[in-house]
Amino acid sequence: MVVERLIEALGPDAVKTAPEDLSVYAFDAYTQGRMPSAVVLPASAIDVAAAVKIAKACDEPIVPRGAGTGLCGGAVPAEGGVVFSFARMNRILELDAPNRRARVQPGLINLDLSKKVAHAGLFYAPDPSSQKASTIGGNIGTNAGGPHCLSYGTTVNHVLGLEIVDENGDVQHTWVEEDGYDLTGALVGSEGTLGVVTSAWVRLMRQPEAVRVWLAGFPDVESASEGVSAIIGAGIVPTALEMMDGLALQMVEAAFHSGYPTDAGAVLLIESAGFEDDLNAYEALMAPIVRAAGATSWRSARSAAERDALWAGRKGALGATGRFAPNYYIQDVVVPRTKLPQALSAVEHACSERSIRVANVFHAGDGNLHPLLMYDRSDKQQVAAVIDAGNDILQAAVELGGTISGEHGIGFEKRGTLTRIFSTDDLATMARVRDVFDPKRRLNPEKIFPAGVGCGEVRQR
């Protein structure tokens, strides 16, 4: 029934039902899901509203989906239902260059936005490593960050307003400057559980006069971590402050030949943007700071090409793991910057005792770790070992005063771990917020909250 009604409303070209088509939408980067009942590719908010009403009438769950690059199962159809792919809603609807903002559709690829506004001297700041593929809608769903969020902030800091379709199929609008509750802020990071985003007003930034990238080599991750704390402690907040350990450097250089030192135990990739004179002053301050922390080398990228090569290596690190193992599992935890050495030690311990090879590539400036655990998925023992190591890393982050997710979201994979940082009362309060937007839990069900949150005994609290 739902398929026939969707085809009647949107047309046969916008509704996919063949098993080979449905299987494409049964997973994101997290692979455990089930087949959806149908996939729709709407072309407008009107299409989305019509499809949501049909899904509701047929009691089908609704799963919004970006590019499928999510790492925690946020877009998997955990209960089947209708998957909404926004591949056809990928345009800039309005560009307001004087006020540095744009209204965009959710299927617009992150990097394409910056490319399309570059002629106006503008760019979009949030830049997850998946920015060549991930979409603005998906980024809004997980409140995506990226290397430059240290200075510019995460997605929520760059969303000015939203157009959404609610669980009844009605189109609603929010704006950050409205009086009352910040509904825009509530929707960003809600992973499609409160509404389906059909367009967004986003903040754009003016391209800086100059950009400088430096590379500091260290004998080990401990001294590199000291360098991070020393830079921030001196009152310097770079645009980006990234760390890679020795194994990550070997992987990246083998794949990209970016110019990273393979004999270093760790490096800091540092970027600052602004006025040329200010950047000269930053370098004069930072170089002696990192050397005092134990850096054995310091160099500045000599050209835009060298700068781009260094960033290409950093952002391509996940794919470079293929040279060392057939599969990898990436964690996403946050700890206070001062606890980076202890956190990295916990990562190493969790992996070494299970004979798992691990490389660390992460946003050091804000303590957001992304250990890459390499394994062979065809070996069940290795799979179990990686899962156990990942859980140990999560727990270590919590015990160090951190949290279980920095920018990848909670999705399906991590929903059971929320109890490590929130009480039952906390979770019940959050569940009541969701009940206001989606009392039947049809919008992206089985995501974010642990199984049972929202059931009778919780709702009575």
C-alpha cells in the first residue's frame, strides 16, 4: 500500500523498490540495518511533506538520509520504513552575499557550498573529513565538526534557520533570532528524530587574507600533547590543531606522499588564518613554544600546493588504512586537552592487549580523539576484540572527564552508551522533548536513546 501511494504522489522515478536499490540504503558506514520498505528521492519540500503524510498514514517509520557517510548508524532503517534520500535536493536556493548567508537544500555536498560561493569571497566553515561527500543535511543531523571547528565552531554555530517537515507532514520554520526557545539549536544534532530538514539558512564566512600551515614533529604523542596544551595555554587559538601519531604518518605518506616525516613519533598540523602580519606574529610565538614542549622539527608550508598536500594527507587518513588492514573501526571520543596523554595511553592499552593495530589521527586542539582500529572483518575473533577495545576506549574517555561522541553523533551504534554519562532521569527528560515533536517515534526510530527510554516506567517519572 505505501509503495503504490508514494508512486502516485511522487511519480515512479522518485520511488525505489527493487531489492538491489533498497540494499544500497540499508546501511551507512555502520553496516547493521534492515531493508527499508521503500526509498523516496524527493525534489522539494512539497514532495517531502506528501511522502511523510503517506508514511504516517501507512504507519511506516521515516528515515532521513544524507550521503550515507555517517559512522554510527544514524541513517540505517533500524525498523525498516521509508528512507528519504535528498540526492535531488542539492541546490543553493538563495545567496545573500552582503549578509554572508545562504539558503541551501539538505542534499548539497558540504565542499560544493564553499566552491559555489568562492566567487563572492566567502566559504562555509564546518569541514568534516567527509566534506567532499557528506551533505549539509547530514552535517546538521549530527552537528558535524571537522578540523577547523576549534576556531570556527561546529555546525550549530553556522545554522541560522531551518525549514523542516514535522511528523504530521506539515512544513515548519525556525530562526535563531526569534524570541523564545532556540528550536534551531534543538534540531541541529537531533539526527532526524525531531523533523525532516528540507532547507537551511547557513552562515558564510569571508575568506581570510592569508592562511598559514605549520608542521611540528615530535618524538612521541606525549610531547606532542604537551605542545597542544602549551599553545592553547599561551592564549593562541589556531584555526586548526591536528595530531597524527607515527603509524598514521606511515600510512598517510605511503598513500599520499604529502611530505610528512615518517621517522617522527607524532606531528602537530597547525593552521592559522587572518592577516599576514598577525600570522607572522603567531609563528614567532608558536615555534619556541612547541620546541620547549619537545618538538624536534618545525616547518612552514612554503606554498598553497604544499599546504593542500598536507591537508589532503590528514583528511585522507581513514582511507589510507587500507594499506595496513582490510578494515578499520574509528572511535569518536572527547577528553579534556590536558588528559590527552592519559587518553592515548588508554587507547594503546586497550588495543595492545588484544593485538590490535591502532593509528591515531585526531582534533588535538579540542581533545577529540579518532583512533583507527585496524582488523579483518572476516575474522570473528578480531571483530569481537575490536568491539571490546572500542568499549574500553569509551569508558576511559568518560573516566577522564570526557564524553562518548565529539562529532559523529550517537545513531544506532552508541545509543546504549548514553547511560555512561546520563542518569535515567536525564534520559527521561530528553525523551519527553522528543515526545513533543514525535510522540509515536516514527522519525528515525531506535536512534540516540537506549532501548527502553520512553517506555512506561520512564514516562512515569
